[in-house]
Amino acid sequence: MHEKGRMLIKKAMKVGKLSGLDSDCNYLPCHDAIQDCTFCYCPFYPCNDPDVGGREIISSRTGQSVWSCSQCTFNHEAKNAEKILDGLIKLNEDFNLISRKELLSLKKRIIEGW
Ligand code: SF4
């Protein structure tokens, strides 16, 4: 994950609060109906879960297969972002030390409604 993404997530975990919509961001509107930018860099990437709107595409730049999140709003919906943050805080670990298995388990629990 990009270092900026780690910083955003670690800051939110430290203060226990979502960062909200970054109305100064040059990339807005990056997704339809975006509500929160805390997880702009998705902690679940690549989730490989087409049910949330992501899909595999061929990169026009590299010609390689890559996971695209352009149609996913899962981590940008305020209700989900709250649950992601809550789940991360409850893990009570430095974000850098949280395993991919724990992250994907958190995503699964959120989708299943806790
Ligand atoms: S498809 Fe959505 S949930 Fe999956 S990695 Fe991309 S942004 Fe995250």
C-alpha cells in the first residue's frame, strides 16, 4: 500500500475518527456517491471480490492483469467506513502489523453484517 494510504489509516485509528470527504482532493469525484475518503487506499486491496464492484482488468499501461476498484464504493460508504475503522481499532495492533488474513476476515464480517 502507498505510504499516504497507511498514514491516513493510522491517523484515523489513532484519533478514532473517520477523515470524512476530502473536498480539496483533485481526484473528486473519483467514485459515484463517495461519502468518505479515509480508506482511499483500500486496506483490503486486492480483495478479488467482484460482489463489491471490483474486477480484474488488463492494464493499458503494462498489458498485465490488475485488480480495478473504480466501480467499488464499499470502503467509501460512511456506514462501511465506520465499521472498517471500528474493526481495525478493535484488532488493537499497529496497522502495519495487521495481517492480510485479519483484514479479509474483517471485510467478510462487515459484508455478513457483523
Ligand atoms: S474492490 Fe473495493 S473492497 Fe475490494 S479492494 Fe477494491 S476498493 Fe477495496
